[in-house]
Amino acid sequence: MSQQTFSHLLHTLFPALSSSLPSIPPDSALAAALFRLSHGASYKSLARRFGFPSSTDACRVFYTVCKAINENLGNLVEFRENLERIVVGFGWISLPNCCGVLGFGRFDVDGELLGGNGSLLVQALVDSEGRFLDISAGWHSRMKPESILYQTKLFIGVEESRELLNGPVYELGDGNYIPQYILGNYCFPLMPWLITPYVRNNEEDSFSSAEKEFNVVHSRAMGLVVNAFGRVKSRWQLLGRRWKEECIEFLPYVIVTGCLLHNFLIKFSEPLPDDDVGCLKEEEFPVFEGEVDETGRGIRDFLAEHLSRVGGVRSGLRNCPRCAGVSSGLRAALDVQVRDRGWWIDPILTRAIA
């Protein structure tokens, strides 16, 4: 994080930190919290490094800063305000009218409270540039993904209040129309606004070429969620470690803090970690076995046919001798991937808190 970005963050949090920690300079409090997030430093070492009276004071400073970040940066995940930008971003990867990708991150917890290999799940919606658009943290890893989904603000906003994903439909090249939608993995139910990949229960059944093309694009899009959580854990190493069972009630709070800071750094064009993120794998969950929504099935089929036609254009350009001089540029436009846009390069150590 550059000194300039640190100053912007400090300016945003200054009123809250000044009133909550009157005896501690706000810049020291913020620097200490970022240092603990970045390096997983203990409260004892934090107190020694930043001159706090005790480990207890260091702990109080850390959670006070987390609280201030949650309260003052929450607007960075209000995706309703940025739908036009979000839709344009997904259009660059041949997903018209797409408003995000929905998936899970897993954060490990020691102890028996959540089972032998217990963890907390975080459901998140991300855009084509890796920003978090919606975050719902603190779910038991034994819960079914659809059970989590049905209890989230995102689901309520779409299905009950109808406040979300109610924008204009998009006309595809063949005259079919698709509404605003988000992509989700096979663990979610297929719905008109939540499009999941094609799944075959019988291994002998084969996918059509259009279905294969859709699943390939869908899988690449799901990687946006994996990479977003991977970068959060890479930059904020405290979140990449196993948490003690007695601290579990604070973990969701700190996870959201890390995600909000992630968005804040993107907003100010800060380089984000890319180390080993490409090696991360998507969290595995059982395939949803409930009823399939027929309208959702039809919308998925329309998208699959659209992607098949786009794939055919790419293939034709690749094989056409007359197009050899321009095909690479057009392919780049058609195949542009988020990680190639220059947002994420090797991390820069935070000078303000070093």
C-alpha cells in the first residue's frame, strides 16, 4: 500500500478512530491493524512494535480499526450503484448482461466446535475485475450451499424485495432475450437469475458442443471468486492461517474487513498479490439435487448457443489465412481475461506500516 493510499484510508477512518481511541494516534492505530492483518503478528509483538501499553490494548486497537473499516467502507460492496460498469466488464469476456459470479471462500478453524476439519464459509459475489460486490460471512462449513444462499441478503433482494437484478433484458444475436443474471457453481440451484453449469448425472451422457463451450466459459468465470479470495488471503496473511476456536466469533468480522480493504486497494489502483493465486482450486461442494427451474434452463441454453457462436468466430479467425494479421487482436478482445488487465502484479510491502 502506497503512502498516498494509506493517507486516503486514514482520512476516511480518522473521525471514527479519534472518537473510539482518544489516547492513541489514529495513524498508529491504523498502521498497527494493517500490520497484524498483513503479517499475522501477535498482540504482544504489536504492542511492542507500536508502543501500546499492553497486549490487551493492542487487541482493542485491532478490533476498533476493523469495526471502523466495516462501518465506513461498506459502500464499496454496493453493486447496485455500479451495475452498468459490471455488465460492461463481463461483456468483454462474452457474458452479456452478467452481473457477477457467486461462490464461496473457506477459512479454517482449529478445535472441535466445527468438527475435525472445521471451517467457516463466506459467500461472495465478485465482478470481472475481482471486486467483492456482496459478502455474507460466518456460515458453518457443514451447511448446504443452497441453505446458505436462501438466508442471504442477496437472495432476499432478488427473490423477495425484487430490488436486485431487475434491469433491462439483453437481446442476443439470434433474437432471444436474457435478463440480468449472475453465475453460480453446480452446488447452487439453477434459477432465471442464477445460472449454473451443465451437469450430467449419467457419465455416459455427453455434452453438446454448445454445452461444452458454456461450461468452459463458466468455469473461467468461477475462477474470479477463487482468485479474489486467494488475493485476500495472500495480502492479509492473518486470514490465510487457521484460527483458534475461541476466536471464531470475531473471524467473520475480520474476513469482511479484509474483503473491504481489497476493494479499497483496487479503487486506488494499488498492485494486488498474484503469487500462486493461479494454482488455487475452487472449493468443492456436492451437486445441487433439487428441482430445476425451466426458465433458468432456457436462459442457460440461450447463453450456451450464444457462446458457441462466439467460439465459432474465434475459431474461424484463427484458421483464416486472410485474417492472420488481425485475428490476434480480435481474439484478445474476445478472450480478454481479468488477470491480464494489469490489476494484479507482485505485491508491494506496505511502507506506511513497515
